[in-house]
Amino acid sequence: MTESVDKSKRKQFGNRFLKKDDDVFKHNAWDNVEWNEEQEIQALSQVCAHLKTKMPTEKAADLEDNADEYWNKFYSVHQEKFFKNRCWLFTEFPEITSLKNDKPSFVLEVGCGVGNSVFPILSHCVDSNVHVYCCDFSSNAIKILKENSEYDEEHCTAFVCDITSDEWNPPFALESLDVILLVFVLSAIQPEKLKHVVGQFYKYLKPGGIVLFRDYGRYDMAQLRFKEGRCISENYYSRGDGTLVHFFTQDDVQQLFLEAGFEQVQNMIDRRMQVNRGKQLKMYRVWIQCKYKKPIL
């Protein structure tokens, strides 16, 4: 069973600041860690070097054309054991828990994987009129999710969907969704297809509905660690397992959603230093967190 969500266990990011360098290994993570000029220059240099050793076009095309196969292989190997349940959702995105109980509300999680967001949401909203729709590109992921003992068709509908396709044919109507949740999912989409995908979100969201977004930011540790030959195009890579990942700036995300017609509610960068206290290692993470609302015309 999913553990009950206790908001007091995790404060919203941006509340733990490193004020003295000697304190760095006293906690596992520090928020809003600003980089110095040397770090910025080094990160830019690494990313520029990636572009000089790009992946051959034919190999990149194969990865993109067969993206579903690579994600199916990923979930065949890792099953439900790779990602942890995202109980932090309720502190960063309180919009999920503030949905009205006096009428049905509808949440869609895109790129749901095996349910690491879905099941915490279902547990948290167990006594409400919230129905969670969830979709993923991987049929294996959806199969694993549906086999979970906590999957309940009365409150959740999981389905396979390629969100880059022209037509989705989802189990819900246009302008019917209150919330669309995007957690580390748009980074897996080919950059040239993102405009179409965000346009689809706009079509299915209710006027006044909101998109909740969190994803990889430019110069995140994961980007800087890529080796030669993994870069497909600027800030767009293939991991060793064949899955794809793009790294955003705040401006990238803002442009995507404003051009689609959304209003910006939040667009912030989370520069976090994660610490391995045992090995005395510092790891710099960069994430973008945003909220965009469909206007009520």
C-alpha cells in the first residue's frame, strides 16, 4: 500500500540555504545554490564540446523512430523499482489537493510510467470526486501500472498514448480536464514536436484549468555527464539505454506555453545541490518548475 502523505515531512523547495561552506555535508540537499562564474563557464564549455561529437544522423533517427521500443525495454528491465513515489507533488503543486470536492474533477498525468505520481494522488484524493487519467508511450509501463493492486478503474483510467501523434483519441472530451501534470516528460519528446504537443494540452484543458510542469534544466548534472557521441542536437541527447532527453531553459518553456495561448502563473528554476555525505560528493541539479493556466475567455 502507498504510505499516507504527510505534508510536514517535506517542505517546499527553496527553504534550505547553504550559508557556510563548512556546513555542506550536514544535509543531503541544499536549495537555490547559485553557481559562480567559473562553474557557468565550465558547464557551457562541456555542452559546446558535446556538439562537436554529435551522434550520427542515422542512429539518432532510429532512436526517435523506435522510441516506444526503447521505453518498453526500460520498463521490462526496471519494472516498478526504478522511480520512487512522488509524494513531494503535494507541496510543490497544491493545486492537486485543492480540487473541489462538490463536483467531479479530472486530472491527466502525461508520461505516467508505472504510477509513481498516480498512486500518491489516488491515495491523497481517496475521499474526493477526483478521477485520474494517466497515459504513457510505453505499453509495458501501462501494463505494470494496471497490475498494481492499488489500480482502481472507478477512480483511474490508464491508457497508451503517443502524445506527438496528430490525434490522441483519449477517453475524455475536449476542454474536460482540470489539471494536466507533466513531470519529467516533455524532455523525452523530440524538440520539434513540442509545439504540437503543448497545443494538444490546450485543447483538452478546461478554461481556467492548469498545467503543472517540472523537468530538466540546462546544465543539470545529467546533461554535463554525457559522454562523446550521445548528443543528437543542441541540448538534446540519447541515454545509454536509448531513451531521449532534452534540457530546457525557463525561456524555452515560457515560449512554448505562451505561444499556445496559456497564461503564466509560475516559471522558476530550482538549482539544488545534492550531497553524498558518505563519499563527500557534491552534485548539482537544475530543474525548471512552471504552472500555466488556460484563460477563461
